Amino acid sequence: MESKNENVKVPLISKIAYGFGDVGCNFSWMFVSNFLMIFYTDVFGISMAAVSALMLFSRFWDAINDPIVGGLTDKTKTKWGRYRPWLLIAAPITAVLLIMTFWAHPDWSDRSKVIYMVITYCLLVLGYTCVNIPYGTLCGAMTQDIDERAKINTSRSVSAMVAIGIINIITVPLIGKLGSQSAKTGYLLVAIIYGCIFAACHFFCFAKTKEQVIMPEKDKISIKVQLRAVMQNRPYILALIGQVLFGFTLYGRNADVLYYFTYVEGNASYYTTYSMCIIIPSIIGAACFQPVFRKLNNKGRTASIFALFTGISMLCMFFFNVKETPAAFYTLAGITQFFFSGFNTAIYAIIPDCVEYGEWKTGLRNDGFQYAFVSLGNKIGMAIGTALLAAFLGKYGYVANQVQNPAVLSIMRHSFTTIPGVLWIVTAIVLFFYRLNKKRYNEIVEDLKKNRVK
């Protein structure tokens, strides 16, 4: 590979393009995490027990394919780099899989529904993995400058928050508009639109980014050796634990949110109002990561602070609701989202720095492999969160499209406020012990450069 400036200042267009990659990711994955479960139960007619079992089964599938995809990205060698080609090839395939996931008929037999659900969901997860792992790893390959990486991840997070806000605001009305005759048609047409956006955003990311960091040539390294190296990387282990908690808390709550507004508050349209109230705080919170990081010079501690206040704000939301105290409810929702967005920026900004630490500590650099376990950890958290939600709702008597009993309503309410609130505080405690600050990171990068010269 030709010599490159590894501390390059990344052009603004490249930062914007990288951010658009996460716009695409959210038009796929946030749509799935927020709407697929309720689509399965209330539209497709699948039981909560089957959905819960699928979420757990799919993580065994992830445990196989995530490390494999991560390892393959590290071994990829093209004129476009290691990671960018995956965006070009895998994104359109994943877009088709997203559409197929929502192409389903409520009149099929129960067995046919479950078989179709398992096949399409597992293929969608694999497709998303083939895009998200190289996309996430790409940040570390664009530059080794810690401040530039912070800016790239800020662009990513701000773009993601804008995308999530748009998705949350328009999806329910869009499904209603396009599915005026059939909810199934509404979901399918929205999946087609979002699939096209997903593919287009990753094409743009591919076209306007560039890999600059020289990846050392290496012989084939066994998974056992790579795992041993990972276990010696303490900052990475803390970040990985943070990602598991993050996935559990975020996606469990996201799966619950539409149930919460539909059944607890009594009107799904409140979800759109809620989404409108949190979009501006989301953008501001993501942008606040950089000044807080400059003050603390430690991304883990920055993430810890944001996580702590996310948890506190979420706990406070338990005492308010839309019907009786709308102003307080929506204000706390905005405050919660502000702190969450700062955390979301910080947690992903940590990962590329852990790669340099791991190379310095063990002599082994395996960007894709490490990001694969971050992705797997996040998905494991997601699986546990959504599976437990589905299991408890099913156990206590959830019936689709009916008035729910008090136990089910209580589960929905606590899953939206107190349970994730406590878990955010636990996440803050874990990340408080992250020690890789800016000064130490820069010393490590200088050591790596000297060793490569030798």
C-alpha cells in the first residue's frame, strides 16, 4: 500500500459523507428496531413468544457471522481500500432484504409466517452486518488524529440524530397514508422508500471518503490469537461492555416505544409529537460531545457523564405522562434525548482509539475483527432487551389491537422509563473507569509510528 499521511485532516465533504452512512444505517436499522416487532405482532399476526424466540436465536446467528465478516473486512485488499468496497456491494443487497422482511401476508398459515420471519430477519441481519461493520471500522482508517476522529464521529452522530428524528416523525403518518387500505401495504411501501435511501447514502459515503491509515501486512492469524489480543485491551473491553448495555437499553426501549404510546397513552399519534420534541435536543446533544471531550480529554469519561444524566432524566419521566402533564413529559423527553445523543457520539468515538491501543499493547492490529465484536455486543444487548420485552408482554397477557390489562400496561411503562433509566446509570459507572485519555493516546500513536519505521 502506498505511503499515506495517517494524521491527515479529513475534508469536510468526507465528514459529511461519513455522516450520511449513518443516515442510511438508521433508515434501515432504526426502522427495524422501532417498528418490526409491532409489525410482526399487530400486522403480520405472529405471537409474542415466537418473536421473543427469534430475537434470541438471531444472536446465535450473529455470533457466527459478525466475527467472520469482521475478519473478512480486515483481509479485503482493493484499490478502494479494505472497508469502502463493502458499502458499494452490500448496501443494495441489504436494501432488498429490508423490503423482503416487510413483504409478508397476514393470511399465511402460522407455520409459514414463522418460517418466513426467521429466514428474512436472519438474512437482513447478515446484510446489515456486511454494511455496518466496515462502515464503523472505516472511521479509524480515515485518520489517526484523535480530534479529527472526534469530528468525524460528531458528524456521524448529528446525521444519525437528524435521520432518527425524521424517521420517528414521518413513519407513523407515512404508514397510515400509504396503507390507508391495508397496514401491510403501508409498511411495505415505507420499507421500499427507506431501502432506497439506505443504499443511496452508502453509495455517497463510498464515493466521498478515503482510507488513509496504513494497515500493516500480516499473515493469517487465528481467531484464538485475535481473541487473546482483544482480552488484553482493557479500554476496548470497557467499551464492549458499554456497547452491550447500550444495545440492551436502547433497542429494548425502542421496541417498546410504539406499544407505550399506542396502549399506555392510548394514541399512537403521540409518538409523532414526541419525536418532534426530541429532534432538536438530539442534534444539539450530539454537537456537544466535542466541547465536553475537549474539557475532559477522555472519551470514556465523556460518555459516562452523558449516560448518567440520560438515566436520571429517564427515571424522572416515570412520574409524568402525555395526558395529564404533557409539558413536563415532553420537556423531560427532550432533556433525555439531549444527553443520549451526546453519549451516542462518545461511545462510537471510543472504538477506533482502542484499535491503536490494542496494536501498541499486543502488536496485532485487527480493526474489523474488533468492530465486529462491538457490533455483536450491541446486537446481543438488543436481542436480550427485545426478547425479554416480548416474553414478559406475552406472559402477562398481551393481545394485539385490544385494550391491555394493568400488568401489561405496567411493563410497557417501566420499559419506557425506569428500567432503561437504571441501566443507563450502570453504563455510566462502567465507562467511568475508561483510562485512555488524549495525552496517552497521542503517546501511543507516536510509539507505533517509531516501531513501523524500524
